[in-house]
Amino acid sequence: MIWYKDATITLVRVHAPPTFKDFLELERWIGDNPNDEDDEETNAEIVYLREIEKYVTRMGYFVSLLEAHATDELFFLACTKFYKAGYLTDQPAQVVAALTLEALMRHRRDRKRSIEFLAGLINQFRAREN
């Protein structure tokens, strides 16, 4: 799937989608990187995480979330625990992704509260499961 915003072309793929200056560059990249389904093992959890990543990318926050993860280890760990809790409690990936973006917005204002927000959501997911 190709997603574009603000004249930047982004190929929404499995991992860290690269951006391209134009469709010619995208076309060259696709030619050099054919989609080989057999070279990667997948399971239901990987598919779930990919859906979260696709949603974040479509909303235009892939780079912002990546930067927050790269610069704040506690926030990164809170997010990964949140994804796992969402998967284990059968939460829709789109809901988990949207709540992750809410945590990202909170992170910009108050790092500690954003991590607490995610921890609270994890507890809510687990409470509903029991």
C-alpha cells in the first residue's frame, strides 16, 4: 500500500517504511526489493504488531513515535508492554494504536504521566480479561 501526505511518499510495509522523493525512486526501490513472503516467519502476534505500525504510519506519526522510543527507554518499554497486553487480551490493533498515539501526545507534555497512562490501560485490559 502506498500512503502519501504533504508530498512525501511513504511505502507502508512491515518494518520502518522508507520515504521516497517521487514515484520513480519508489519504483526503483520496489524493483530492488521484491516482496518475498517466504523469507520471513510470521505469527499472529507479528501480524498484530504490524497492524499497529501501519495505523501509526497512516496517521503520520511513525517518525514521532520512533523518535520517542529511541530517546526514552521507559516510554519504549511501556509501549511494548502495552502492545503485548493488547494482544494477549484480544484488543483490536487499531484501538491499541490510537491509544498509543494518545500516549505519545501526552509524552510531549509530561513523560511520567504518559507512562502512567499506558500502565493504567494495561491494568484495565487485564481487569477486563479476568
